[in-house]
Amino acid sequence: MLLGLVVEHITGLSLDQYVKRNIYQPLGLTHTLFNPMYNTSYQKSDFAATEINGNTRNHSINFPNVRTHVLQGEAHDEKSFYSMNGLSGHAGLFSNLNDMMILTQIMLNKGQYGNLTFWSQKVQDLFLTPYPYDVTFGLGWRLNRNKSLPWFGLYTFDQAFGHEGWTGTCTVIDPKYSIAIILLTNKRHSLYINGTFDGEKFETGKYGKIMTLVYEALGV
């Protein structure tokens, strides 16, 4: 969230304008954007639903103007949607697998893609510098430094990094093997009973088993 505000303060552009102009358009990405239902040709059916009863957790939460409809094609995160108009550095960005493959390749290439350079090795190192009080945190990324995050799986290199989205997405990037694993689910779009979403009970929704199976299938 704060990094997105820093970008806006330094550039004088809104976050969506900056990333579209400087990253997405040069790469030819057409499915990566904020607020995809506004001023675009997208329909709700183009997006996975992310929660059955809005932000109410099966009607167990209530506050003024809370969304109660099925969330689909709009920022799910409460802070992003209610306070930041769906435009934030921490939530509300939509994409698809093809676009994400390109974006993860930039991280594997240390800031480069083809003849385009988006950031330097120094900036990449800054992204992946462990936070002194919790070495699993970098800037915008989680780090596999002490292997305490189960969603990285069993075989991921200790210099691997990734990110998980609350609605059910997870990306692991492993520079040792030059691979990126992108897992897109909508596990929160499930029944919410006794404080738990049903989608979290399945191995796919726990991420780590899937990451482990990918490594085993690749034989690395």
C-alpha cells in the first residue's frame, strides 16, 4: 500500500496511470489493470468470482455500505475498495496467466525483458532485501529465507521469493531453477463456516502442496 503511494508522490501520476504507461503498455499487456469494469469492454463473466456474500463473511460482518453481492470484477480488499477507489499498491490489480508469465520473467531477468529495462540490479536487490525484524519480508515480496512459509512448498530454493493474494492466488519465483509458478484460484468464493472458508480446506487452496508437486514433476 505504502509503496504505491510513494510511486504516486514521486511521479505525480496515479498508480494505474504510472504502471500502464511505464510497464504494461511497453510490454503489450492488455489484461493487467485496476478497476477493469470501469470504462472498458470487460464483462463480469470475464472474471472469477471472489466471495459469495460480498465482504460480509456469510453475513457475519456488517458495516455501512458493505457489499453483500457476489464480488466479481471489482477489488475484493476492503481498504482498496472502500478507501482507495480500488486503486492501491497492495490489492485490486487484475491480470491473467499470460500477462503474469511476462511479469514474473522480468523478476527472473533482474529487471529486464527483451530490449526493455525496467529497473537495475540494485533495485532488484532492494526488492529482495530481508526486513531485519522478519526475514520473510522484502519490498512487495515474501522471501523464503528461513523456509517458514509453507506455501513455498518443500523444494524451493532459500533465495526464492513470491507473493500470495488473499482471494486465492499465489506466485513463487525461484531464481536457482529459473522457474515461476503461478497459481490462480478463487478459494474464498466458498462457504464461510465457523470462521473458515471451505476453499481453504483443499490442498489447492493451501498452495504449498501444489508447489511441491510442480518441483517433483520437473525433477528438480
